[in-house]
Amino acid sequence: MIGFVIVSHSAELAAGVRDLARQMVRDRVPIAVAGGVDDPNDPIGTDPFRVLSAIESVYSEEGVIVFMDLGSAVLSAETALELLPAEQRPHVHLCAAPLVEGVVAAAVQAMAGGSVQEVLAEATEALSAKQSHLHPSSLPAVSGEPETAGYDDEATFSVRIDNPLGLHARPAAKIVETVSRFDAEVSITRHDRTIQANSINQILTLSVQQGDTLFFHAQGPEAAAALAELQRLAAAKFNERPEEPLPPPPAVLTTSLDRPATYQGLPASPGICYGPAVLYRPAAANVSEKSVADPTQEWTRLHLALTKAQAELEQLQRDSQSRIGEAEAAIFAAQIALLGDPDLRQAARDLIADHKLNAEAAWVRVIDTVAQRLQNVDQAYWRQRAADLHDVEASVLRQLSGAPNELPVLAQPGILVARDLPPTIVALLRPEEVLGIVLEQGGATSHSAVLARGLGIPLVAGVGGCLSQIGEGEIIALDGYTGRVWYPCDAALATAIDELRLRVQEEEQAANSEARLPAILCDGKRIDVFANIGSVTEAERAVEQGADGVGLFRSEYLFLNRPAPPDEEEQFHAYSGTAVMLKGRPLTIRTLDIGADKALGYLGLPAEPNPALGWRGIRYWLERPELARAQLRAILRTGAHHPVRLLFPLVSTLDELQAARALVADARAELRAEEQECAEHLDIGVMIETPAAVLLATQLAPLVAFFSIGTNDLTQYIMAADRNNPRVAGLAHYLQPAVLRAVHQVVQAAHQTGIRVAVCGEMASDPRAAALLVGLGIDELSVSGPAIAPVKSTLRQWSLPQALGMAETVLTLDTVGDVEHYLNCSAQLTQL
């Protein structure tokens, strides 16, 4: 990466220019400063040895570019260049570009991958934008006919939005970021309204909901490339992981705390607590409209405030990522996109220029206009997004006024009561101080609720009027599972809650303790219950939840949200780190399963009319030998010291399996030739996800050590029903008789050959289906982390003959309704 050095007479000036550039490139470009001199009485000046040290700190063969302010800065830079070793001097360039504009333009160009020559050219031309704006008449005249854009490339595609919450702020921010990388104008049409895709504000005001069809249109030199990337993003559901539903209330809670509630709100973050009420009534921003004498200066004020607010949010995002979680921190990425939205900025600038409006009033007018559009949407989720806009509005107003963020002050641990809490406040709360939260507004899908859940703070929303009725310091209680609030909370209720929380804690500890024990049927047969994971962190959590091992490591998660695939070493550290967390338990790694709903832009998968039936899974992996080689080498190296199994996804033919096994053999031979440690033997399995694999199970079984049935895809393919299409959701159910008979057929083929069979799809996580799967002959289940304890608990209530009898009966049933009814009745009988 090209390095930069900023030489200035003032250390503060050099640091300020560096910080401005970093905000543009987010620390992706190395920048060093050499400002001032070591003289406390007269710190203004330049020091060639400081310049030399700065150059050495960012030096690389790709080049170093040095920017200087004036006078002795140039002489110091030239002296430092002479002090460098002769072989390094050709790679260091002194640039005559203006300091501020040049550094910013060059850093952006370097981040985009420009060469030294391209970066130097960009820096040299950095003043052209300012010149064209301030002195257009001084620009050289152009003779002849005006040039046209020289392109007529246009492209379009349509997509149905399957994200449960539509295109909310986070996926909208992904669209804006993607569009910004291409030389193309992209628009989106919903119904009869068309907006520009480079504006997160415009995307949000479309109020796109699940099931809507959008039309993307692009024109420009890179129109086709832009739309291809957007198609991949849409196929991956905008890289959005589904939000886990709120956990059900503990059984003891529903039966033990039957006192009528004072308020009934909306459960937003689970937990039960009581404590003194802390009323939070932040002062409303008092913004009055004023006429300004210098609109240009006023826009500069607002632009600086926007820049500072963006830097503050970027820091909050980094802190939240480490303290709360990556998914929760993504909330602030959307707010950052809102601050950089060109439409919002231009609208505010126009108000300042045309009406000589002060910066505060212009910003409030713009944000309030957009927020009002969202408030008018029927869906509650979109109305709650208006709160995010007002949070962004307040961040900028604070920067304009210089006022600090008005955080709640708690003299002792208590329950925060407020009209609403913006995400920027919730992210700063400490669970040891804030026992719970009661809000007059909001709901479970608000970003504040998402952050509260990440912090483990119980929250009840939608409790209208509570702020005016609850007294400061009065003891109140709340139940974040059911949305109940009690006021006042007397001693008897507090005692009952203490006892209840103790019982809940004991139940959870007992469940966790039992979950760590093996799942042994009443007659002694053991069923392994493994976990489905996607990272080292999830492996650690799975062990805590009682997993007997990992039945599915989704290696594709290592490839998400990055500009290039992980190399062999990075994958090796991920796999071996996961294996260490498992402490000797088995680790099953599925090879890269990309395509359909998991597309990655940098891998160059083409847009397909039916990606679920296209170039995905093992089909893609086999045709990318460089990816397969790096992954297999990392897995084989991990298997040298840990119990690792290898799993191939979406196998449909014997040829695919044999080609994959050949790649394993080649990778092992390479490692041996390099005298690297690797697994001499590795259990290899295949995912049974297609009807072809079901029909070929007898031929596939002798070539592998185990089968793993992916009931999600298998159900979709057997029933010819898209599991994301609500109109056919009833068909795409894993309890369909056709699916159950396919599972039984696969088990019979496997056991005739003497290999084991696992189920790793959604069906395995359903406690009702656990005993049925055992009766069908399944040897192991791989489930989501929260399902480990209930699945194990259910299995312990059954004997093998009972499970076999259940399976025998179910295989005679004709409809999915009959199967569900039978399983529900069986579950009730086991609880008697």
C-alpha cells in the first residue's frame, strides 16, 4: 500500500489534515505526520529527522508520497530524502499539490487501488473542483462541439425482496456502498416511484417491504458491472443475517407471577427486574430559524459538524462491535450512511444558499421532512426508523452547538424510564447501572431494542403515559418477556421477583448442566447432539450450551463481508481455533457453500435466473481449484491435531464426489511433499440435499464415512417450493410425508453400508421431531445452539422402541397436518 507523509510547520495542522484524510479512507491507507519541532517555546518549524522517521514508518516498495505546506517544509523533506538509503529514494516522491486537498484526494485514490502515478496525478488536480466552483470563468475554454458521455450502456433487472423487514437501513446502506464503487447512475423503482440508489434517504422513503418487487436500472460505462454486483447482493439478501426471535418466557414465570400489571407494553428485551425509577427527560433541542449573512460560511459550519458527527459514529460503531456485537454495531453503519447521504446534504445546502437559513434550522427541516414520510407509512417497523433519523439529527445539532451528549445520570442502579431512547444513548449504557428500561414509544424491532438485547438489559416498550405517572425514585418492576410493568412495586412483589429470578436462574443452570450431559434414551442408546456454527465465537458458545461437537461449520461465513477470500493461513487459524475451543469434540467442516442465497461479489458469480438450481455448492467449488486447494490444505493441517471431518455440500452425482476426493488427495500429497503436518486420514461425508443424492444414496455410501441430511434444501427441492415464498410456505415444510420418506430411504442405504447419518437442517432443531428422527434411524443431530438443551431433554424421555414405533406410524400418514397433529399429541403424552 502506498504510504503518505504530511510535513507541516504546525504539529496540530499536520494531525488535522491526517485526521480529515482518515475519515475519508477509514484507516485503510498508512499516513504519518512530521509537524513542528521539539521547542516548547517556539514549536513552529520543521525537522528533517522527523520527516525521515515518518517516511520510514510508512515505507513500502509501492511508494511513499510526501506532502509539504511551504518554505522550510520543502527543504526538510529534500534533506530527509537525501538521508534515505540510495535504493529507497526512487520510491519516495515529493508532491507539490496543495496540502489539504492533495492529501485527501490522494488518499482516496490510493484506497481505490491507484498506482503512484495515478495518485500523484489525482493530488495535482485536487484544486480543480474548487476552482471550477469559485472561478468558472478562469477555466480554459473548450472549442468545437461538446463531448457526450460516450456511452449508451443501460441495464436493468428486477428482484423480489425476501428480507423479513424489507429494505431497512442496514441493507439500504449496503446498496449505497455498492453503487458508490461503479461509474454508473443506478435507480430503483417500486410501483410508480423511482429514486436514485446512491441515497440511503431515498431508499428508505420507498418503504420497501417483504414481498415487494424492485426494478434496478443503471446507465453509464460500468452499468452492467454495477447491476451484476447488485444482483449478487440481492441474491445474498443484502448480507443480512436473520434476527433471532425473542426467547419464550421461562415456564416458571408464566405460572408464578400472576399479579395484574399496572401497564401492559410490548416485550422488547427479555429479563425481569425491579428497582428505583430514573426518569430521563433530555432537554429538547431549541432550534430557531435565523437569517445568516454569509451562506458559504454557514454551509462550512454544517459540513464540519457532519464530518465530526460521522467520526463520532464511526468510533461508536467500533466500540459497539467489540462490546455488544457485530450485528448490533451495523446499526451505526446505517446512521453513518445517512450522514453521508448526498440528497440530505444537498437539500440542506440549498436551504442555506437559497433562503440564507442557519445551519441548525436547515438540517432540522431536511431530517424532519424525511422522518415525516416514514411516520406516514402503515408498517410500524418503518415508523420506528424515524427515530434513527432524529438520532442522526441530534448528533449533528450537538456538533453545531458544542453541547455534550446528554446521558442519563444514575446515582445508583435503577430502571430507566423515558419517552424513547436513541441508539446512540443505548449503546453507551452499562448493564450494571441500568437494570431495565421502560419506554413510552418504540417496539421490539427498534434499533434501541436490538442494542438492549445485545447488552442483556430487559426492556418494555410502548408504555404510553408512564413518564408522567411514575415518580422519580419510586420502585417499579418490569417483565421484558411479556411486556408487563408494575408500579409501584411493593415489598411483597419485590420478594416474589427475587424468588422467581432465583428459580429461573436455577432452572437455567440445571438446564445448562443437563445439556452438558449426553442425550441417552431411556433404554441406554446415546444420540449425539452437535451444533451448527459459523465462527470460533459460536463454537465457544456451543460448548457452553452443551454441544457434543460441531456437526456443521459453515465455512462460507469466513468469506462474508470482506473484499477478498481468506487465504490458507487465515482459514487454518479459524479452523484450528475452533477445534481448540471444542476441546477434543468432533469438528465437521463443510466446504465453501456459495451461491443461491449466499453470493459474494468478489468471487464473480454470474447473475442467474434461478440461482437455487444454478452454479452453487460443490459445483462452484470444483471449478475454483485455487479456492478448494487453500481450503483443503487448511482443513488437512487442522486435522493433524484435532478430530476433524470434511463435508461436501449439494452433491448430486458420483462424478462430483470423486472429483472432490481427488482434490483432497492432491492437497494431502502437496503437504507431505512440503513436509507439513496433515491428517493422514479424514472422515469424508456428503450433504444429502437433492433428490438425486437420495436416489443415489446406495452408490454414494461406499465412498464416504457419513451422510448429513440438509433438510432445508432437501425439502425445497423435493416439494419444488421456494422456502422463502410465503405463498408456498405450507408446501416447503420438513414434516411433509415425502420428505420423511426420503430421509428414511437415505438412512436405510447408509446403514446397509455401515455408515452413520446426521441431520443438520432446521428439522433437527425441532424438539418435537427429535424422537421421530431417531426412530427413522438418524444417528446424530446438528442443531442451533439454543436448541441443544431442549432437544437433549426431549430425547431422554423416549426409548428406542418407542421412537421406532412413532416413526413407523408417521410413515403411514398422508399429510403434513396429520404428522404435526401426531407429533404434538406425542409431545403432550411424554410430559404427563
